[in-house]
Amino acid sequence: MIENLKNAIFNISDFEYINFVQDSTSIKFIYQDVIVYGYKDSISVFYDDTEMGVLTQLKFINKENSLKTFSDISNALSYMYYLSRVTSDIRYTLYHYFLHRLKEIEFNYTHFSFGLVGSYRNYSKDNRSIRCDFEGLSIMNKKVRYNCLIIFNNDGSCKFSFYPEDPEWNEEKICPKREVDKIIEYILNLKVDNYEDIPLIES
């Protein structure tokens, strides 16, 4: 695994910016602040701003919520590329963090969609927001009768809203919170199971 991973480094498109260190039991390199450790039988990929060589300090991403271990080089490098996007773009930082927090609070869904959205007047790549829809929801194994969506903006803000399981056109109740942790807190404090009972004004 160690020798194969070392060879794979040279297939990374911008490998000339990568330095790696190898000993008899492991190999380590950092790709755009993402740390990759290769061992005999596994590869660990994560972000940790306490590691030597990591230049960026992030609020929402750490080793605990980014660490994954792989037995396949291709999958490890795919996650490395993904995590490099997460650590360099606030929209993807919030996306990754929010999904991790949903797992922690046992917020489960049967359907998930991901897309980039923006106004027709300003639809450049850098100005688009990430939109995620969640359907078939249960919280701590309790089914709820509403769906929800969240939008991650490139200024670090979020927009979270609820909509019915069978919505009519443009039907939603918008959460007043704009920070990701406060949105999670709002979800946890919501003690209703039906869309109609959510104490928000419908837009």
C-alpha cells in the first residue's frame, strides 16, 4: 500500500507542490491542507490545523468530523479531492459540517438532493449557492411529516426552511436563524411532528 500510494502521488495533477515523507511503516503528504497518511493496510485522510504544514485554520472542520480511513487508494484520493474543496470553499465547509451534525443528532432522511443555485442575473460559478433538499425525515427514530431544505451561501450564511411532504407551489416556512449551529439548535428544539404545527409564518 505504501509504495502504491507513493506512486499515485505522481498522478495528482499538481503533484509538483506536494512533499511527502516516508519511513518503514508509513508515508505522509499534505494536499491543499488535507493530510494523507498511508500505512501497510490503510490510508487515513483528514484535516487538522494542528498538524505541521497545514496553513489554514477553520472553524467548522477538524480531524473528528473529517477523518476517514480507506483500504483503496482511488477512494482515498477521491475523498482527498473532496476534502480539499471543503477546506477551501465556505459553501462546502458548511455543507460538510451540516451533514456531519445531522448524523450526530440522528436526523435521518430517505431522499437527498444537491445542486448549485443562483439568480439568472448573477449565475457565475463563484456566486452560486449550494442547495440541499431532505425528504422522508425522522429525528431520533421519530418520523416527522415535513421536508426541509438548506442553502449555503458564499458569505458563510445559510437559509433553512421547511415545506410540506406534498407541497403546493413555493410553499415553505423559513427558519429565522442564519448560522449553521443555530439552525441545528432550532431543529432540536422544534417539538412538533407536522408541517402545519411549525411555529413559523409561511412565506
